[in-house]
Amino acid sequence: MSVVHHAVFGQPIAHSQSPRIHAAFAKAQGIALDYRAIEASPQDFAAALEAFAADDGVGANVTLPHKEAAFALCATTTSRAQRAGAVNTLLRKGERWHGDNTDGIGLVRDLTGRHGLDLRGRRVLLLGAGGAARGVAPALLDAGILELVVANRSPERADALADAMGEPGRAISAYWDGLREQGDFELIINATSAGRSDGAAFSLPLSLVNSLTTAVDLNYGEAAIPFLAWARAAGCRNSFDGLGMLVEQAAESFQLWHGVRPDTNEV
Ligand code: NDP
């Protein structure tokens, strides 16, 4: 059996679960897979990706902080990657890279399939406006939510994300400091990386929460602790981390590369 070469690029990358997830999918499908974790700084990312291609690399995942750079490097991209302006999945086509973004569909599959949420008609608060937030925003709108309110530490990035959705009535931005005036939400999504760096407590107005609110952190492990602690203290009905999304977005990437959809429940 010939071995197919894949990798995940990021910085830092040591914490990544992607090699384990893809190894488990490949084993279950009987595919011989070499999936590496490659640490690359923003300055080195393009060269590292070319070196990987020269070494027979045919597919890659891209994580923090390279998703927007990966989008810019692709010769072709899917429409969902274009709406996100960010790429998390690369597929080698001839001498060029084709880019997709599976983060959004991964989150929606986890919320609806695993956690049984009906997203239709819901008010959703999205915290953050980086690559992950840009990936999930279009998929949430496509899933039929009523309204998406985006708040970010740097407000101009929240404005840009809301504008990029092209639905001024449904996707709007709000100041983080002005969230108290935004009413309550059935779904609050933390797509910031705040929990990775500060170790500081997460602080948001309690008025955002109602008796049905679900809180989901796209982070997992230690980085998810501050937000999930806030969600529990605020009385959210449900709260969970981003591990399910991670597995679902990986399954979408796996399907793009290998043409088969793996069973995510096993992993
Ligand atoms: P980016 O670096 O592109 O964006 C980071 C975001 O976090 C920005 O909105 C930034 O705000 C905000 N932020 C950073 N520090 C703070 C802080 N101290 N307080 C408030 N906001 C802050 O990262 P990504 O969007 O790619 O990833 C975000 C997180 O989501 C990561 O931790 C990543 O691991 C996780 N993730 C999980 C996935 C999964 O499958 N479960 C998939 C993708 C991402 P500003 O614009 O002001 O700098």
C-alpha cells in the first residue's frame, strides 16, 4: 500500500490533536497515512508549505495563525472558503493548492448532530473575528439562525466580518463593551483565543444568558476553561468545548482528501 502524505501547519502546533484524529480515521478506513504536525512561523509558512509539496505532500490542515495566509496562497478555493476569507484544508491539484474551509460545517454538524440543537430562528452571539470566527459565521447563517451578532476586541475586525457576510439585516457587529445593550442569546460562541494566553477570567454581562442559552467554546482543553467557567456561573443551560467541532471538521477534510466519510463517533 502506498503511503499518502498529509500535515497540519500552525504555531504553536505541539498541542494539536489533528494527527491523532486523522490516524484513527485512516486506520478505520484501511488507508496508509503519514500525517505530520509542522510548526511554522508566519514568515516561514509559505516556504514550509512548498517544501512539504516538494516532499510529496498532497493535503494539509492549517490552523492558528495561518488560515488567512493559506487562503491567499491558494490558486483555487471553494465558495465557503471565499466567504470566510480563510482556509483550513489544502488539497494539492497538480502544481497548485486548492483551499476549503471545513470549520463552519464542522461546528454546525457538532451542534445539530451531536448536541441536538435546532439552530433555526436562534439569536447567536459570536465572540471573536479571527480565522475561526470567519469560518463559522457563514455556516451559522446558512443553518437558518435568526441573527448573528459579532463582537471582537478590535471592533473594526467585527465590522469587517459582519460586512463580509453581505446580510446587513442578519449579521451585525457590536462593541464588546456595549454587549449589555444586545439582549439575550440562545447560543454564545467563543471564537477568541483569549483563554490561551491570559489565564485571566472571562467577563461578560449576565444579561446575555436566558434559560435556553447554550455556550460553546471553539477552544478545548485548558484554553476553554475560562469561558466555560463563565458560562456555568452565568447559568447557561448547556456548555461544551470545541473538541466535537475539531473531530467533525477533520472528518470533512478527510472526506475531501480520501473520498470517504469516516465515522466520527468512534473518535
Ligand atoms: P486568530 O488568531 O485568527 O484570532 C484570534 C481571535 O481572538 C481574534 O478575534 C482576537 O481579537 C481574539 N483575542 C485574542 N486574544 C484576546 C483577548 N485576550 N481578549 C479578547 N479577544 C482576544 O485565531 P483563530 O480565529 O484561528 O482561532 C481562535 C481560537 O479558536 C483558537 O484558540 C483556536 O484553537 C480555536 N479553534 C478551534 C477549532 C476547532 O475545531 N475546535 C477550529 C478553529 C479554531 P483581535 O482581533 O482583537 O486580535
